[in-house]
Amino acid sequence: MDKAIVIKDISHLFGKTEVLSNLNFSVNKGEIFGLLGPSGAGKTTLIHILTGQLKATRGNCFILGKLPLNMTGEDYKQIGIMMDNFGLYERMSCYDNLKFYQMLDGKKNENIETVLSDVGLFARAILRQPKILFLDEPTSGLDPTTITAIHKMILEEKHKGTMIFLTTHNMYEAEKLCDKIALLNNGQIVEYGKPVNICRQYNHQKKINIYLRNGQNIVLEHTRESSEQIKNKTIFIQFIMFPCLTLIMENAIHISNMPEHFFTNLFAIMYAGMAPLTSATAIIAEEKEKNTLCVLQLCNVKAFEYLIGNAIYIISICMAGSLVMGFTGGYSGITLLKFMLIMFLGHCCSFLLGAAIGVKGKNQMAATSISIPIMMILSFLPMLSIFNETFKKFSKFIFSEQLYIFVNNITESITTETKFILFCNFSLIIIFFLITYKKVSLES
């Protein structure tokens, strides 16, 4: 049987007052079920009925396939309960209380120290390792640190296969912990389903409130327009500028003794040194400054997943532009494949640099002030080295210059010097990115 709890047409009256009215729902084994409602809605009364402490006026309910009033002592050993009144002997220590209740269960002193060290407040409820755990407003009035510890314990119990019946006033808590919830008001279930679906249904203002650590409150409209805040539209120009320049220059200018693919190779390397770097810097720095990253984190998007998504987005567009440039320059077959591999390596190096700068920058202006000089070096130094030997001596140590040398000799084998310099550049960029990401991260 997959159902841990089944409730059928449960109603209950205190005198002439109906506190529960025709409740119908079920909870699967291994789930966390949340029952939300204001004080006096009937949450605690329902738990009393489910645990056999109170007989319902009408209807039936089943716990692990049995009626609560028919459950034996052995059945109750499979249930843990934590109510506002914990049922502890005040003259006895916590350890002695747990030792006593284990003795009643016919068990030896097992796991008492472990359970107490985890979270002493719930020790009695979880000590017997129950199949069903009832928690009646377990975090009410507690400090944030204790609440976090209790949430951790609840999720650990779920992973062990325990079905947890949780009552709470806190929708945030329910959304964080529960697989399904029911909203109880005036004794009736007014909503039932997954927490995220109910939250969306009642988000009439279509707004997202973000409370930052520094006390600032940010309100974003939950619309398509607000989602555009995480895109910097001006950077798109870079994605099309160099492919267009290549197309124009290759077809409009013909100079005698000009090397084959001259404009294609030159603009391709400038493209690799500029577009991914400045795009990654701009997007990440903008989202940090405008705090739109908080929205993504609220949607359970991890920082590293976000960076991978940006990498795929930026590098894919850059590779599409590179393909246009390759066709424009007359590359085909194996040479086109080599050209695209060279561009991919350049785009990856450039993106990692831009991502590191974006993560490190406190705001867009600070990040841009770092990215522009680096972009100028990577993009224009290979071009300047064509006309000036002094520049060439320095430029040979950066990856964009070595990629330019590689692409100009694309039909030949890559030299050992180029391999070594590219390896060193790529390794240093990865180390710089990892150190920056670890030190600053995206949550700060």
C-alpha cells in the first residue's frame, strides 16, 4: 500500500461548532505533507483524530491501513509525534526521559546521544525511527539557527523513508520542505497541491520581493519585461560586427601580395579576444549589480549552473559568427574544422577571463574598467604585431597572438612553442577563474 494516510469525509464538532468539515485527501509514504492554516483552523484537531486521541464525529481515516482507534501498541511504535505539549517529565533529564520512553517501547538505550546531538527538541519523536512523524508547528517561536537545524532533520527523516505530517503557519517553510500542502480555513480544505503551484496561483501582483543581506528590499515585476533585465542588449552588436566586417573587407578590398584569408584571420582573432570577454563581463556584472541573480537563486539555479548557461549562450553565438567568418574566408573541409577548433579555444579562454572579471567586479563600472584594457590587449596586439617587431616580442606570450599564428599556418602542424604558450595561458586563466570564483563567488 503506497498511502501512509487516507482521510475520507472527516468532520468534527465541538458541541454545535463544526471545526472540521468533510476533509478528503491522502498522503503517500515517504512524502512530507504540510497542513497550513491560521490559529483555530483545525490543524491540531486533525492530528488528534489521526493519532487516535480524538474520535471524529463523521468519516474515517486510515494510518498505515488501520483505523486510528483500532491501532495497537505495536502500531503506535511506528508513529512519532511532536505537539506543543511534549509529554516530558520535567524532573527528569532529557537523557532519562528518552531512556524511559525507549524502555516502554521494549528497546535498549540505542541512539540516544546521537538523536540528542542532532536536535534535542525532537529527540522523543524521532528516537523510535517512525514510519510516520507528526510535527505540530515545530519551528514556532524558534531562532533562525534552530529552525535551520530542524529543517535539516526533517529532510533527513524523509530520506530515511519517513512520511512527515507537518503543520505550520509559514508558507516559506512549507514550500521549502513539503511535497504537497493543503490550506485549511474554517475547518475546510480550500487549496491542495504542490506548494509552488499554489504560490503561483495566488501571486496576483506578479511581483517578486527580494530581501538582501544589507537590509535593502528590491521589487521586480514578474513579467517577460523584467526577465529582460538579465540580458544586456548592447553586447549583441559585438556578435555581428566582426562577421560583417569580415564579409565586407574580404569582398571589397583586394591588395596585391596580401596573404590569403588576411581579413578573415585578423578579424577572427580580434573577435575571439573581444566578444566573449566583454559579453561575459557585462552580463554577470549587470546581474550582480541589479541583484537579478537573486531571482535565479530563488528559482534554485545554482551559481555554477548559471555560469555554464552563460557560457553555452555566449560561446554558441560566437561560434555561429565564427562559422560565417570561416565561410567568408573561403575555408572548407578540414581547414574549416581546424579554423572552428581554433576559434572555440579562443572563445573559451576569453569567456573564462570575462566571467572571472564579472564575478570579481563589485559593479558594472568596476568590471568594465578591468575588461576593456584586457580586451584591447587581446584583440589589437596581434594586429599591431604585424607592423611592429617590438609589439611582436610581447604579444607572442598571449593566447590570441598564438592563435593568430596558428590560423595563419592552418595547413601546417602546430609548433611546440605555440602548444606550450597556449597550454600555459589556458592553465593560468582557469586558475585565475577558480580562485576568483572561490574567493568572491556569485552569492556575495
